Amino acid sequence: MRVKVCQASEIAIGGMKSVEPRGVPILVANVGGRFLAISDVCSHARSRLSDGYLDENECTVECPLHNAVFSLETGEALEFPADEPVATYPVEVVGDDLHIDLPDD
């Protein structure tokens, strides 16, 4: 199911935004003009990844609680203490509307 979550212009290059379409916490990041979306909940300690640190060069986000690092492209846990990946979501920009594909329930 494709859901409009925000305007693309709301997220500057190098920025992140937390959105909750249908109650699902999702982090949307703008990496060099490319939008990527992953779960906004760390698989290790359940903290909000959107409160963490974006590394545009590595295309990663670091959890603010225990410094676990996740790939924004694959959701893979790259640094301990996290060892489980987080979900990723396809993103499409239509005009200035940013859409995310959520799985059907």
C-alpha cells in the first residue's frame, strides 16, 4: 500500500524525518537528494533512530542510545550491539509528495 507521508522539501539534504503512516514509525532520510526509508525503531533497544546521527558518506544512521549502526539502503545492522536488521521501505517522490510503500496487512 502506497502512502503519502510528507513533502520531500521538508527533508533537507543530510536530514532525517520521523513519520508514522498507519501507526508505523519510519525514518526517512535525504542522502544527497536520494530518499531512503527504514524502520525508526532500533532492533536492539527500541529507541528512535531519527534521534540519532546520519552519516551521508556511509549511508548509515547511528542509534543515539547504544551507537548501533544501520544501513539506510538495506536495513542491515552494521555495528553492535544491534545484530538484527530493521525493515526498509520503498520510497517514491511524485512532484514534492513523498510516498512510502507499506506492506499489506
